[in-house]
Amino acid sequence: MRTYQKIFGTDGVRGTANIEPVTAETALKLGRAAAHVFKNLESQSRGRGKHRIVIGKDTRLSGYMLENAISSGILSMGVDVFFVGPLPTPGVAYVTRSLRADAGIVITASHNPYTDNGIKFFRADGYKLDDKIEAEIERLVFSGEVENIRPSAEHIGRAVRIDDALGRYIEHAKASFPHGLTLEGVKIVLDCGHGAAYKASPCVLRELGAEVIVYGNQPDGKNINENCGSMHPETMCRKVGEHGAHLGIAHDGDADRVLLCDETGTLIDGDDIMAIAALEMLAENSLAGKTLVSTVMSNAGLEAAINKAGGKMLRTAVGDKNVIDEMLRHDFNFGGEQSGHLIFRDHASTGDGLVAALQILRIMKARGTPLSQLAKCWTRFPQLVTNVKVREKKPFTQLDGVNQLVAEAEKELSAQGGRLLLRYSGTEPKARLLVEGRDAAMLKAWSEKICGAIQKQIGE
């Protein structure tokens, strides 16, 4: 059986713009392959006439090149294209559903610098592709199987620009905030990271009544994520103090994640947001299965707080796609990552930084409580992460005594609600040990024992 090159990572195709696989040539092939796959998933288009695919993008310079290339590939296969322009990734997912398109594509490299770019795909229902569909698109890109499929001139696809895509997403985001509440009297510092949310987020917050001081809303194609947004939240935190704001909101380049800042200038990360929202949802009896879905990177204190409130937390591997897949598998409605990807499935099919911020604002307004007080609903456990440079990535089971030390440490840590995670880095010659618990001295002792055993046997 022939194997093909893998270009899909944990979140679509991504890399340095104009270097494989993020080139115009490969984008065109991806467009042709994706059009073929989506045409054949359903013989009848979701709308009338030809099958159609929505294409959106963030604000980076290379977006123009990739947008034209991938759309050319799609059109050449007899599928129509709907251009929606710069729009947050969750906005593209929503508009895909709203327009009854057969798929959606976002050209973005999310939180990466402008020199990178990428291509994300959504199904007709606004959820990310499963591995089987990605693998089929990859196979078609490299096999050349679709090269000879050339619809006649009259069957070539048509491209149209959807002028009201931004308005559709704005109304959708506003609908996630209760009709009986407004944001009047709330002063917000908003940092859009010169990314895709530079129009949508200020508009939504102002239309809900907030006073909004906006930064990072002047994209020039090269300044996306540069010393701003959720990649550099210290800017937001400083501005909250300067303006005497009630909170700060910071997006990444495609606005599928968010970090907040309370009125004291303290950063509120994804774990904080999950704690506040999940505990509120448990109290309201609106958390499906009484379960929060998060990743192995979330702090053990979050799990302890959820358990204490009568809920439970289910952990997945790192990546919002893994979180969403687990939510869909069990029909859970809330999950996320420490990094700020928050998925409120009652309102969105993917991580949505704006919708997530609105859910915290809802709780603040309904309770009349400042964000700093809401964030005290849980206690972050001490965490120690240690990296050991290694000369080879030998299975830990083959290292003398390491597994026994890990088992002993896990037993002691779990007794106090803590945990341990030992793994090799996927990109560097390093073993990584994460230990969490209530006793910092205990963490240090176990870290030294386990890392010492690894260092002695395979350390550089």
C-alpha cells in the first residue's frame, strides 16, 4: 500500500508562507482535492445549484496569494466559492453553516507571526474535519488522481463575495449574550492583535453597550500578533491599569482564542475562564454531563475545583481539535485549553474568543461581581515543569527504575489531588516532566529523583 506525504498537522496545514507546503502551487492542489472530496461527500449540494465552499482569512500578507490559489483550484473542479474576506475563524465556521455551504476554509496561521500561514478546513456543520477526510485530501494532493478531472467551461465554478458575512457573524456573536442584559457601564480594553477580529469584536462589544478602548485594530499585513494580542498579554494588562478598565480582552490572529485581564491587571488564562464558566454552568445545571473537557496541560487545581462542585473533568491530548472531538463523542457542551481556546458548543462549533469573553461578561453582569473576585473560585496548584536533554528517546519502560519512581510519585501526588505527566518532546531531543500538587517541596523532590534517573541513563 502506497503511503503519501503528510501535510496536515494538529490544526490544518501550516508553515512558512511561500515555502512548501504553504505555497500557491500546493494551495491550488489542496483546493482541487478538497473540492473533489466535498462534492463526493454529498451528491446533492446543501444549497441550490453547484456545491459551494466558503473561504475566509486573517490579515496576514500572504493571505491574498493563498486565497487566490486555493479558490482557483476549487473553481476548476466545478465548485462555487464564497469569499468572506478577513473574518475570525469561528466566524467562517458560522457563515459556512449560515450559507448552507458544503465546507469552509480559513487561511490563517492563528497565533504565529505574519511570515507563517496555513489552511484550516471545516465541514458543512462548522466542525473541523475528521482524520479520514484529511487523509483523503492529502492522498489526492500527492497522487495526482484528480489531475485529469476537468469540468467543461460551462461547469466551472463561480466566485462571489459575500458582503454581509461580517454582519452575520456579529449578530451571531451578540446572540450568545442574554437579551435581558447589556454591557452598559463596563469599560473594556480590547487588543485584537491586528488580526481577524479587528472589526467584529469592537463592534459586538459596543453594540452591547460597553465602552471599548481598542488596540491592535490596524492590520497592515505584517503586524499580526506582533507584540500584541494574546501572544503578548502584558500589553493588555498594562492598558487596563492605564485606562481604569473593568477588564481586558486579547485575541490571537484568527480570534479563536482569548485571554482576559481583571481590573487589577492580573492575567486570566484559559484555566481561569474554564473554572469560572464551568462552575457557573454546574450551578445553573447547564453543564452537559456535569463534565468539563480539557487537556493534559490544564492545572490540577482546576480539576479539584470541578470535582468539589460535583462535576468531573475529562482530559485529552493537547489541541482544541482533540477537545472538540471528545465533546462531540459524548455530547458535552463546554471544553477548552489553558492557552485560551474555549468551546461553548451551545453557541459555537469551534473555539471562539469573542463568544468566550461574552460568557464571562455575562457572569460578571448577572452577579454584579468584578472579574478578580470571580477568579477566586479556584486555587491553582503549584506546578513544576523540568526538561532533560537526551541523546536518544528510549521508551521510559526501558530505563532502570524510572517507571517505579513515576508510579510512586503518582500515588503520592494523586492522594492530594495532584498529578504527573512524563513525555518526550515531539520537536526537540528532550524529556519533559510536569508535576503538580499542593506541596511545592514534594514536587521538587520527585522532579529531582525522576529527572536524575533519566539524566543518568540517556542524558546528553
